[in-house]
Amino acid sequence: MKIGIVGRPQVGKTTVFNTLAQSTAEIGGYTSRGQINLSTANVPDERLEQIAKISESGKTTPATIDYVDVAGVTKSEMEHAELDSGMLAELRTVDALAHVVRLFEDERVPHVDGSVDAERDIESVALEFALADLQIVEGRLTRLRKQFQNQKLPEQQSEIRLLEMCQKTLEAGKPLRTLDLSANEEKLIRGYGFLTQKPLLLVCNIGETQLQAADEIFQRFRKYKTAPQTDVIVLAAQLEMELSQLDETDTEIFMEELGLHESALERFIQTSYQLLGLLTFFTTGPVETRAWTLREGQTAVDAAGRVHTDFATGFIRSETINWADLVACGSYPEARSKGLLRAEGKTYQVQEGDVLLILANPTH
Ligand SMILES: Nc1nc2c(ncn2[C@@H]2O[C@H](COP(=O)(O)OP(=O)(O)OP(=O)(O)O)[C@@H](O)[C@H]2O)c(=O)[nH]1
Ligand SMILES: [Mg+2]
């Protein structure tokens, strides 16, 4: 999974990036146009070690998330073609956008529009992304119409119809994620990487002094959650970044003092998984216990394919058990004797926390 961190200039994007990716990219000075911070971070998962104990695994491998941090979005700059090569091109490849919205007040950090106004910022970034998408839609429509003006090829016609629908939606000021697309339509336009089609997580960045009001602030932004594929999280990025750079015991002490129960990292990951409909499954053996990501509704064959392409083609069945059941039993033989190990076939929909032992035919 790849998440793009976006927002207006100087709102704390790189600070959020550092917190999530446990990295130390430079903050403060305006991130320059061409600069893109990339990082891969582990998804912390306490279940891994517990499962590893059962198999006496040599190592554990967590799932990972890729983060992309880009320069701030400024008004009508998205129309400039040069942006497309760097920042926009990078953003088109992400699975979801995390839009950092500034709520913290700090005179030392002037806002480009002269005041802190979160709703205005949300609107203006949405508008710039809509314009960027519209530009692509219109360019493609012009080309398609010219190319196929005398022919009535069904595939091109349906792409034209679909793009016209996108155009109307964007012109009406709505993001493409509001469209109810069929799997086929989805496939037709996936390649464009439309920004307003990507799931959106609004990250409200509050200052330390606003921590007490975090719930109220969440209520204020709750309304955005009603939009399709949109979610909201409130966090104090600067404080969280500082916490993430302390050692574990200090972090715990400070978190307790501040009344924080879960780190921003944990909440961010949890919310992103929900937003994208992701779940975690595990594989375990003497060599390695590993966490993998899958979309809800995907099957045992999809899971097998994640682990190894050959496992998908030669898939026979999967011995499946919930991770907590396995840990409670203490061993595979015990789980088997209790009848908790289920043989699941190709169409089985993998559940959150499943441990899969995939049996595949090696001759395939
Ligand atoms: N007081 C306060 N300052 C913050 C907070 N988050 C970020 N800042 C400050 O805001 C400034 C900008 O932070 P960055 O993380 O670099 O912001 P950015 O959005 O990446 O900026 P650009 O990449 O230039 O658009 C820095 O001086 C941060 O220290 C916060 O929660 N409280
Ligand atoms: Mg930055």
C-alpha cells in the first residue's frame, strides 16, 4: 500500500511523514517543487511475535506501507504542466491520499493565505486536484474523439461515455470518488490515476495546546466522513514526531501524561486500513512468520498469490486458523486435535487475523 501525503504549504506534511515513516526528513523550510520524500515503514503488529513463538520462526516480517511526501499544493499551480512530471505523476501512483489540514496556530509559521482556516484549505486542495483531473479528462477526450470520429468501436465509445461522465462530475465540483462505477468502468479509468478518485484521509494537524479539544475538533470535521471513501483523523503531528523519536519507556511516560492511549502511527494505520478495506493475514513456519495485506473480500487464492504466484496457480487448499485460536492452543498439533484448523478452498474469503498454511501443487 502506498499513501501520498498532500496539503497546502507549511501545514505539517513532512512532520506527519516523519512520524509515520519514522524518518527524519527536513522540516520547516518550504519543501521545494521537485523534492519528493519516499519511505517504506513497517506496520507494527503485536500478533507477529506471538505467532512466531508457535512455529519457533527464525524471523518475523511485518507488512509495510510506502509513504510519499510532496511539496505543498498552491492555488492554480496544479495547472502548470511541469508539475505533472514530478509531483502529480508520483501522486497518481498512490492508493490513497492523506490530506494534512493545519489547525495549529503558530505565529512563527505563517500560512500562505494569511490565516488558519481548515475548511478553506480542504476546499482549495480539492479544487486543485479536480482541476488536475479535469485537465487529463479533457485532453484524453479530445484525442479519443479525433481518433475515432468516423468509427464506432464499442470499447472507445464506452471510454468516451465514461470520461464524459467524469467531466460532468468534476465540472459540478464533485470528486470522482462519488461516482458509483462498475468493476469494468473502474478498470477502464484506473490507468489515469485520477486524484479525486483515490480514497481520502483528512489528517487534522492540531497543536499541543489543542489536545484537550481533540474530540471537539473531530466532531467539527465529522461531516467530511459522510462523503464516499473519506475519513478523518485528528493528531498533533509535531508532538507525535517528537514522541516517536524518544525511546520506548520515555514515549510511554509522556503518552500517559498527555492522556494519549494510542500513538498517531497506530491510529493512522488503523484508519487507513478501514478506509481502503484492508485486512492482515499471516503465514508462519520455522523460517519466518510474516504479515501480509489483502483487500476485504479477497480469497484464499488471492492470498496464495501474494505469497507466491505459483501458489495461486497450483492452489489446492489452505489450512486456516484464527491467530488468537492458534496462540491459545500453543501448537499446530493441539489446534488440529481441537478441530480448529479448517481446510478452506479457493473461494474462501480470508478474514482479518487468519493464519494460512497454503498447500499448492508444485508442478503447476
Ligand atoms: N506549533 C506547531 N508547529 C508545527 C506543527 N506541525 C508542524 N509545525 C511547524 O510547521 C512548519 C512546517 O512543517 P513541515 O512539516 O515542514 O510542513 P510541510 O507541510 O511539509 O511544508 P512544505 O513541505 O514546505 O509545504 C515547521 O516549522 C514545523 O515545525 C504543530 O503541530 N504545531
Ligand atoms: Mg514538506
